[in-house]
Amino acid sequence: MSAGLQARASHEASLAGTFARQVLHRVPPIPPHINLSDKVAIVTGSSSGLGTECARQLLQIQLTHLILAVRSQPKGQVTASKLQAEFPKARIEVWVLDMESYDSVREFAARCEKLDRLDVAILNAGCGKMRFTRCAGDHGREVTIQVNFLATVLLAMLLAPIIKNKGAIVGKAGQSLQVPGRITIVTSDMSFWPKLDENALSILDSVDSPQGFDGMMQYGKSKLLLVMFVSKLAEVVSPDDCIINLVNPSGVRGTRLMREAETVLPRLLVWLSGILLGRNLVDGTRQYLHSALVLGKESHGSFCDWKVRPYPPYMYTESGRRLTAQLWDETLKELRFAGVETVLQGLKK
């Protein structure tokens, strides 16, 4: 597990470590015994880029029922039509999920409760806003923090009991592989670099201020918060019930990260990192499948690609550990309106 890999954290977060991981090592193929026949999977943010390619690769290993969770129904239908033409035997549905709306997240989860089964959820939806903007509603926070962190962990907590009760991944007939259902959440290399205000009375309030707002740094903070929270969530949820892990695809060419940036620099940095260090879309996305299907209980609560990696270095510091515990308490209080504490009570090990 990532918790025991502190000695490797600084190197893996360095430029040399990133270069070695991205350029010197290839993502291995998915083992042939992995088969998703008769299984149901959700991919959020699946109308383009990594999300669409992830959906395609799941269908390539015989996924029977795919749910594309997208913000725009028309865009989702375009993607679904292309995939349906490629995989005519699969059942492909488009469900609306707006991560800027907690109501939409809760409605989506309620709809999932009506499924006969749910085996895999890959939470890929995310954004990077370059201007400070709040989500609408009584509980609305800055968009990047709400979409990438708060709404994502809310969805994960709401889906965990559904997957516990309705899902298990099993290999082909004759194989001994049988593991619990999965929730794999997409994070980023950018979680390696930011630090939080260690003197703030509230972590969430400290990242929810327009003063000194920097869109690129905010994106990194949102992903760091995500890793911190999931590391604690794994202490509550048993890996025997649902394996929850994080996947870091690192640089991948052909994504739409920072697509909403109004200046050239953020888009240029993403493009340049893709050219220098990025994998192609197919290989980059295959890391999703490794985390969601190949890695076992050792990946629970961990930071992964095709193997378990260390957490961002900050999480191993005394301040990082203290703020992780503080973030857990703050987030549960923030999302109390959605009944998350009751949900977690039903999931405790």
C-alpha cells in the first residue's frame, strides 16, 4: 500500500522519477484472464479524451453494460453512438451527471441503486478553472474544488454501498479470480507539488478564496485533497466489500485538460508536457484499467498506475498527516446534508 512507501516518495515526485516512469517504462497489457462479460461499469466524464478511451477499452474486454456518465446528454449520445457501432452487442447508456451540482450527484447515485448489479466505477470527470468561480446552490464551493474533490468523494461514498451489495469482478470460467467491485478515482501528478495552509482554521475555506487564486495551483490542490481523503476513506471501507483506489495517468497526449483556460500558458504547459513526457491515449488509459481491474486489495486507498506508488510526499510529513485527519472531519461535516455519515456507518469494517 502507498502508506508504506514513504522512502520512495521524493524520487517518484521528482522530474527524474516522472521521466523514468513515463519514458523508460511501458504500461503492460491487461492480463488475458480479465473478462467483464455480464458486468456493469460506469465511467464519468466519458464524452471525450481519457474517459471515452477508457469506455472503449472496457468494451474491448467484453463489458456487457456500460454507463457513460456525462454532463451533456447530446455529447454523450455522440460518443455512445460511435462506441455502439464498434461494439454492437454491448448495452451502452448515457446518464447525465453534473459534478457542479450535488443534487445531480445524488440523483445519479439513486439511479444506480436501481441497477441489478454494479461492478466498476471509474470516476474520471474533472476540470481546471483558470478564474475563480463558485458553483451554484446553498453548498456551492469554488468549481475546481467542488468538481475534482467534494463532488467526487461524495459520489464515491454514495456508490460504495451499491457496489458492495451489487458487484464483484470474476474471471472467465475456470479461473479462480474473484475480487470485490471497484471504485477507481482519477488523480494527477499535480498533487505532488502544492502545500496547504497549515495555520488555516478550515482547509476547505482556505482553498475557497478568490484572493491570490491561481488556477493551475488550485487544480493541484484539488487533486491533493482527493488523495488525502481517499487514504482515510480506505480505513473505513473494507477492501473485502469494495476496493477504492486512485489512478494517476501522468502525462497523456490527446486529453482536454485545461481546455477552459483563457490564456495560452496553461494549455501550452499541458501540450508541452504531453510531447515530452506523455503517453499516447491508448497506453495512458490502460493505466485506468490496471488500477480498476488488475490490482488487488493491496491497492486499497493507494496511489496507483499499473502498480502501487507512493503518496505525494507532503502526505508523509507531520503536517500532512495532521491536515489529512482535519480534512476528513471537515469534508464529512461539509457533506452532512447528503447523509454521508450514515452511509459510512453502514460501510465500516
